[in-house]
Amino acid sequence: MSVAPGKLETVRPEILLAFEQAWPRHDGTKEMAIRDELGLTPARFYQLLGRAARTHDGIAANPITARRVRERMVSSSR
């Protein structure tokens, strides 16, 4: 599931959501995997993940994870 560094904007929603499904808990190990496997900073990953969870492509690719991400974003903004 590795993505070439420097291709930050081209990471497809299904890749981000599949990664989040495989790594549901936020911890140091996940942060290392984000950097190593996706070539992203954790902050950028979560920005792109939130965007992916709201797109039609993301919802179609992984509806359960997309919904969980959207719900987590709403609950954290309260």
C-alpha cells in the first residue's frame, strides 16, 4: 500500500480509507506507518482522510470506515 513520496495530492480516497481501516487506533506505531507506507505526515494524512471520507469515491470504496471517520470529525468538533 505504499505511495511514492511527493505524490501527496494523488493519494486516492480508497487507499486512505483502507489504511485507516487497517490502523483504526491512533498511536505512535500508526504515525510511523503513515510516514513509511504513505509518505505523508500524520497531520496531512488526517486532512486528506477527512476529505476522502466525504467524497463519493471514498464512500463507495469503504462506506463503513468513511462513516466512522465523518462521525469522529463531528464529535471532535463539538
